[in-house]
Amino acid sequence: MKNFVLTFFFLSSFFALSQKRVILLDSITKNSIEYVNIKYLDSSYGTLTDSMGVFMLDKKKGKEILVSVLGYKEKKILTKNIVDTILLKPKNLLLDEIIINNELHEEYGFHKKKSRFIRSKVKRVGLAVYIENKNEDTGRVITSINYKIRKRSKAISVVRAHLYTINKKTKKPDIELLDYNLLIRLRKRGLNDVRLDVSDKNISFPKDGIFVALEWVDSTEFVDFGYSYSNKQGRTFITSFDSKKIIWTSFSVPPYDKNKIATASFGITVR
């Protein structure tokens, strides 16, 4: 019995020493940074900081981590060198001047269609839908990002917005266009028609079209995303942001029909 107690005490001490509470801070403001991606580079394990910018560092899971979040420069750090704080340097956001053709607002995408709803069992799921720039007009500016979401709980859920260019070869999401951490706190139970105002960011609507994406971040087990069926428009892809490498695969739901595809109820407003 004595040996069992000593062994238990030794193992408890070992696990306690291998784990450490770490906080992520903005290097300039010293404010905490919430929901930062933490990936252990020599394993498939990943995690997030919480709403206070804190995560538990587990040195047993890897010797080096990659810290990344929109709006900040990525940082690789050896776990043995981490004390209790990690500072991230903000990116300098330089926006090109855009000549706007007119002030008429027009909506693109599938957020206004009558939607069905489905939830994903994939942890930290990401969903992206392609929106075509029918006129190939590069003078249009995105003023809002729009999502149709249903929440089945009173608990506050957190999701994150993304915009991607299209990879001309694979036709999948490619380069992130948002350069800041755009989190959405869903408080209302039921249907949420979310419209995010990005009119001050001068994000041009690419000639080749754009992918509007949404990442499930925190307390999202009761969050459903809207979708509808379309005639091979609005290609939709799904991924897990928990993976070491982000791999986008085609999204589909039954019943399967080769002439129709399931399309996420996301969209944009442009001017």
C-alpha cells in the first residue's frame, strides 16, 4: 500500500510538472488574446487558448509549438523555453486604396435561401462556400459577411469568420483575406441571421470569386449551420482546424443527387 501511494504521488507530480498554465498577450497592448491556435509540431495534437487567452501547455505532447491567430505574426517556440507568458506581435495592416464604382449594395451567396440545418460532430469544424463574382468586377468592396446559423442552447457560443481566395488549380480555399481575428459571440437561441460589418476594411471582391467560411470555436455543440441545395453552384468544403494541416474536402449530406449539391447558407454584401 505504501509503495502504491508513493507511485501515485510520483506520477501525479510528474504530470503536474509536465503541464503549465500559459497566457497569450499582445506584445504592444499587453491585452490577452482569445482563441489562439496552438499546434504541437511533432505530433497531431492541437488546442486553443480560452476566452482569457490561457491554455495548458503539455510538454509531453511535443518539443515545439506553433502559435497562430488572425491579425498576429505566427510564432514557433520550443516548449522548454516557455515560462508562463507568450507575446505575439500584431501584423501591420496596410490597405490599398480602392476605387468604388458606385454605392449600390448587392448581395451575393446563399444566405437568403430557405435553409435546412445540420450540426457537425467534427471538433472545431470549418465550412467554406464558394461565391462567384459573376461580373468579374474588381472595383466592388465587401461591406458585410453574412451567415445563417441556428443555436439550440442558451449558452454563449463562439465562431470565427474567414474569407479565402480560390486556388485556381484545386478550386478549393487558398489564401486567407481577413487579417484580423473576427470572432462572433452567438447569444440568441434560435435562428441567427448574422451580418458582420467589414465596410471599413476595404476588402475587394476578387475577380475569381471568394470563399466565405466559418470556424466553430467554443461551446458549439448546439450550433447548426444552414444549407440548401443548388444546381452545382456554391461549392462547399469542410475541414477541421484541429488538424496539423488544414485539408479541405467536399461537403455533402444525404440524399445524394449528382445534379444538386449541398451549399452552406453563407454570403456577402458588396458595394
